[in-house]
Amino acid sequence: MSATSTPPSAPARKRAGRPKSKKGCITCKIRHVKCGEEKPACKQCTLSGRRCDGYNEATQKELRQEILKSVPRRSWAPSADHRIVLVPGTGQERQYVHFFCNETIRAMAGFFPSEFWNHRLPELSYHSPAVRHAVAAVGAMHERQLQGRLVSASTWRFLEQIKSPETASVELMLVQCLLFVCLEMLKGNIARAIEHTKGGLQILTGQLRENKETEPQRSFHMDLYQFFYRQNVQVALFGTAMTDIHGAPAFLASCPSHFHNISHARNCLTHLMNRGLAFSGKFQLPPVDLSSLEVTEDDIRKQQALLQECRTWYQAMQRLQAKSARSAEVHDPRAPSAILCSYHASVIWISCALAQHEMYYDNYFEDFAAIADHAENLIKIGKKSASYNNIELFNLDADVLPTLFYAMQRCRFPLLRRRLLAVYMEYPAREGMFNKAEHAARAKDLIELEEAPLSHLPVEERLPQEHHRVLKKATLHFKTQRPSSVCIRTRPVDGVKEEYQEWLE
């Protein structure tokens, strides 16, 4: 049999070596078909009855990634908020911690959410039993107050479990102190809130001086430190001696000409307010005549330096406001108005610290009016957005009410005073240590007292004279228990040689 040979296999067919075109329309790229690249709509899409989505230089992979990002997550797909996390603690404790992390934190952060409130504090409540018990107690108190219920005895059992071991870090001690301040504010126990605030300030300033720290290691440290500096301002407004913190932390330098964001502007103003109140506190009214104040050239230089910093701060704030809310990191549109209320109050009390008479406040009518303007704008913005309404029953920081109360005391123009009082009453939040109802009653009594000799005149003409004015600081000494009493001092009618008129109400 003859041998047969196997025919040679046919050579592999090769595709014509033409480069692929990447300039096709988006629709053809996604369909993996050849595009004719006609414009404005390619022939391939036109013949198949599809819409031609135009042309893009992106590859097919890049286009698909963009599409996946734009498509809403399916309801069955687990998100980061739906992952199963094993949280320590009892069922009731977990309930209150959950409420704290979802509701209370938003109220505590107010107009300025931050890394500390949104991330660090929930993280600490998971890892530290002491922080978790305090968080549960604050969450329980806040939830029951929102619901109009009394706090049960089980709430206080969380506090009984809190222990402060000697090995606790400074950060952990400050966080516990912060939570105790929150709890006492919610309870309305101002004396204890001030006590915890002063304890935290002592820990903080001692740590800064001991370590000679130039700046916080992380942003949440800055948030934690700034919380206590803001509370120091609240303490001063209640007539209690401030903690001397200026000069300790080097990272709180003089006001810069530009701010990185809205939080940076707030932090610089907080430092300026602390130093401004410390300066004006030196000249708070003793039971002697204002004309006997010993004002030195050094005092005048310090006052001028502080006022120059105020002007620098305001110019930097205007530059920040010219930016978009995103670049300025303004998460709540009410934040600038809240800051500016505090700014104008600072200008008034620094400018008038060396004043020899009460009528000097008349020179700052525009600042009093600006406080009313910004407070009204803040309320107006809040009314437009229903998303904020559920968190306005309590704010930890006192950004608005103290400035309104201060303005009502020192402004003597009757119509503006009543406007400030109306804004105060309309403001929807209870802030920090300030009892809104009690302070509103004090402001009304103050206005009536000063205008009593002029009650026969039309309201717009009731301008209290020097001897009608209740002297500064006298109305800020409130007892925490009810009923409270306050010492009232007015200047004598017949000159400075007579004793001041004073009485308790």
C-alpha cells in the first residue's frame, strides 16, 4: 500500500494590521461595535434606531466605571451603614449609644460638624468602656428630653460605671470631662457644668505647658481643645473667673490675614474672644465710680492691639465669605451668621472696656444692629430647611443667645432693644449654659427698670439716661437654683460721691 502524505495545515489567518480607532461615539464603544464616526450622530446608531451619545476620548473601561458610579445603589446591596458590627454593652446601653451617635452628636456639633464629633468620639465610645457609659448617659438624657419624658434611674447607672484610671490618657480624660459638661448642661446644672469645664481647662493648659506643644497632633485634638476654649468664654459671661489660657498654646497665634476654612475662622475668633474678655474683665465694675478706674498707657496699647486683631479677623472673614461654601467648608449655611454675632459682641466689649460712662455704648449702634441682623438671618435660613429643625432644641455651644442677651443689656435704643428681644425669643434653640426663658425674663425686667422713669413717653423716645442704666456686669450674676436673685446697681442721681443704689430682686 502506497504511503500517503498528510497535507500541510493551512497557515493561521491574520487580521489586517490596521490600528483600532478610539474616536468612536460613546454608544458604539459600550456596544463593542464599529462606529462610522459620523457627526453629529453616527450612522451605526442612526440605522439601529439608537440615540448617539456623542464622542468622548475615554476608553470603554473608563466609561463603564463612570456609569457604575452614576447608577444608584440597589436596595439589596449592603452599604457601609448596613454592615453588621458587634457593639459592646447591654441592649439598653447600645440603644442610647446609637441615639447619641445619630442624633445627639448633630446637636452637640451645632453648625460646625467635625472629625472629632463625627468619627473620633463614636470610635472612642466603642473602644473605651468609660467613654461608652458617659455617651450612653448623655444619649439617654437627650432622647428623653426630646420626647418630653423624665430620665429613668437606669440612666445614672451608666455614670456609676465610669472610672478614671490613673493610666488614662489626657485625651481620654478630656473627652470624659466634655461628656460630663454636656450632661450637666442638659440637666440644667450650671454650677456643675462650670466645674467640669474648669477641670478640663486645667488639664488642657497643664498638658500644653508641660509638653510645650506647638500644635495639636491631629485635627480632632484641635476640636477637643477648642471646645474647652469656647466654654471658657461661656464661663466668663456668667461672671465666673476665666482660666488663664492665652499664651499657653503657641498654635493659637495672632489672627492671620487668610483663613483655611470656616472652622479656622471660628478657632481664631475663640482665641480673640478669650483674650478680649480677659482684658475687659480687668475693668469690670467694682462698687466704686467708673471714673476712678486706673487706665494706663499699657492698657490702651493692649486695647488697640486687640481691636486691630478684630479688624484683621473681619477682613479675613470677608475674604472667606467671598469663596464658595464648598471651598470654605461651610457645612451649615448658618455658621457664618453665628460667628459674626460673636464677632460684633467682641468688638463692643473690647472697645468699651475702658469707657468712663455707660453712654459710650451708643457709639456702637451699628454693631448692636449687626448682631440683630445676623441672628435674624440665622433663623431665616433655619426655617427654609426642614432638615435642621429636629436638632435645634439644644446646642452645646452658645454662639447666639449670649450675644443677644449682652446686646439687650448694653444697647439703650428702645426700638433696637425690643428687636433684639424679639429675635432672642424667636431663636429655636437652647444653648449651652444659658437658660433661655430665665435670661429672657431678666432682659425684660432690665428694660422695664431702666425705662420706668420714661414710661410716659412714646416707646421710641424712652432713652435711659446715665443714672437710669443698670451698670455692666451686675445683671450677669445668676444663681443656678430657682428662684434666683440678682444684685442690681445703678448710678446715683446726684453725682458720683454718693453711694450706688443697689437692691436684690
